[in-house]
Amino acid sequence: MSRKNKNILLSKVLVQDYAAEGKSLARVDGKVIFIENAVPGDVVDIRLTKSKKDWAEGYVTAWHEYSSDRVPPFCSHFGVCGGCRWQMLPYSMQLQYKQKQVEDVLQRIGKVVLPAISPILGASQSIHYRNKMEYTFSNKRFLLPGELHDPAVSSLQNVAGFHARGLFDKVVDIDTCYLQEEPTNRLRKAIRDFGLENELSFYDIKMHQGWLRTLQLRICTTGEVMANLVVGHEDPEMIRLLADRLLQQFPDLTTLLYTINKKWNDSMNDLSPQVIHGKGYVIEQLEDFRFKIGPKSFFQTNTRQGERLYQVTREFAELSGKETVYDLYCGTGSIGIFVSRLAARIVGVEVIAEAIDDARENAALNGIGHARFFAGDVADICREEFFAAEGRPDVIITDPPRAGMHESLVNKILELEAPVVVYVSCNPATQARDLQLLDAKYAVTRVQPVDMFPHTHHIENIVQLKLRR
């Protein structure tokens, strides 16, 4: 197979395995081919889009045989919205591939000595598991392949749903999403129908025009429900009419807010949600810890699995009640608070000041008086005068974003020499990179994958490290 001729078609290729990021893998003439939307066991034709010396990327143009492992997807939007890319696989097999992904990246990228990796903790509930959803209102509907050349079907329709995968300006009109419990679908449809009845403008992302933009929903295990409607400009009368409709139709809606967003992007960080009804936040619970979640707060998206993730984190911290625990990238303080009863002191550090405000409120809500939270960069805050006031860490818990830890923070952890480090990651590949750096002083002693997002390729992984003496 020519390296330069990338736009060729490969016929009747057997898909052999899964690779990282949800892609499948085949081999042709010694070259590894990465493929989207295929299952090991499929026999397919592949159109290459990229071709290097040892590997290539492509997409399926035709199926000759389907894998015996395939199951019928339960969602009518599967393959279009891109939210649940593994619905065609039994959940047990999804877990097998996720386990393999963790093992592969830790060995291939981390290149450190590993203990036996514990079996992945699967979710007891593989649908309706998300506590947070965000829907988009748009005046451009994504057309299905069969509609593209039908002159009777126009993409100029007002819809509510999710961005089509890979397209920033087209939205899939969602009928039923299975990621969140009701009233998620009924609320979205009620707002969409209100907009259609009153001839309101749905947002046009290219032209930066329109009133209805997005809808954020929080549905908690406590039964509390929060809706935040994001609109493009002020319209008090229409907000009042819509709020009256929603509160009449959804008496269980405990908090209703609206937010004006005149920016090009959808980030909530610099916006000011306004309370229409309720207390302006919801309460979620992990074990018997309660957490206040506002419209701009970060919280684990899967409450039930988030609880299991934190239980493993607490176990890996090996606390006796005497330790000072540093919770880095602490967000709203949830991990630190969760482990606090087994620690002498909790010190949380987070760069986002508003998250630190939430962390302090959550500590007070749970009667945690021995936790202190600080806003700023860890490398800047953790200096000798800080340790003199707060104590040096006996245990460090770090839960960075997908990009992993900055090298300066890795160096700071190596400098601190805490006896135990617990690394919680939503991206095992960047975690493996950081483990290789930490290997200068730390040994990996325990590894526990946790599946937070069934039917997707995303996975969380917890690693315990201990200082080499």
C-alpha cells in the first residue's frame, strides 16, 4: 500500500481490535489502519483519509459482514449526534475494551513498573446516568443522509438538540435522549414548542443572531431539578411568559434561571444567571455528604459512579485520621470533603476563584471545619511560607483536566515528597505521561479504572503512588 496515495479504497478488510479514543483497528500489508464507527469482527471497505509510513486513518464506506458481537442501538439518533458512539456494543464488551485501553496506555506511554490492574468498575446504570445536560437551540437542522438531496426537506428549521458531530453550526433535532432521566426531554420539548408557537428566533451561530440559545439541566438524585435557559438578549415579557408556562407544566422544577449571553461562545464563566424561581441552586448528595451546585458549578456528571470514584480515591489515600491532605485541582471541594472525616486537615487548591467559593460553602454545609481552600496556581501557592501555615502534605490527591498536570506541578509534587499520591484522571494517556515523570521518586502501587460514561469511549482511572524510600 502506497504511503503517498492516501485517498484509496481498501476492500473487504477485517476489523481486528479497538484502539484509543473509540477507534477500531485493522492491519493491511503490515500497516495499522484506524477506523471510525466499526466493531471488531466487521468486514468493511475503508476509504483512507490519511496515510503515513506505519499507520493510516480512514472511514467505512460499506459493510460486507457485521460482527457477531454487535447489538441493536437503543437510541434512534445513534450514529448522528455522536454522543453515545458505542451503543452497538454490549456494555460488558465496552468495559473489556476500556480496561484494555487503560492497560495499553499505561504500558506504552507510561513505561513504568505496574502492579496488577484491578478490574474496571462498571456502572450499575448504563442509561439515565448524567446529572447534567446542555441542549442547543438552532435555526439549522442537521439533515440525515437520506434527506440531503430531497428538495422537499430544508435544513432551515428551528430545532432543539445536540450539535451534529464535527459540525459547529448544525443541530440534530432530538426526540428522546437516554442520557438523563425525565423531565429532561419534556422540558426541552416544552421550550422548543413555546418558541415555535410564539415565533421566537432560534440561535444562528454563524450570524450570531437569535433569542433561544441553550438549555442547561441538572437533575439530582435528591429529586431537585434546575433549569437555566440561556438567551441572546433581554426580553423580560417573553421570559415571564415562558417561566409561567414551565412552572405550570413542571411543578417539580425546584430552580429556574435565565442567563443573557451576547458573546460568540457558550462559556458560562463570565455570565450572570438570574433566578426566576427557587433558591438558585440544587443540592446533590454523595454518601451522606451534601453539595450545593449552582448553574456555573463543576460537579461529577455521573453522581452514582462519582460516589464510587471517590470511595476508591479515599481507599487509595490510606488515611488514619492524622494526615494533612492536599486536594489539587479541587474544583468545588468534592473530593477533599468526601475524604475529610479520615483526615486531620484538608487543603484544597484550585485556579478558578468561583469554584473555591463553592468549595468553602460546601465545607460549611457539611460541617467540615478542618478544610481550607485557596484560589491560585498550585506551583505559585505551594511555597515554604504556605507550608508553615498549612502544613506539608502527607497525602496529595490530584484530579487534573484532560490535558493532565503541568510539568511544573509534577516537579512540585516531586519536591514535596508526600508519602502517598492519588492521581484521578479522565484521560489515562496524559496520566501515563505524568506517571513517567513521577517515576523519578514514586512507584505505582495500585490502579483502578472506573467507567463514568457508558456507551462512550471515555474512562476515568485512579492510580495510587508511593514515595520510594
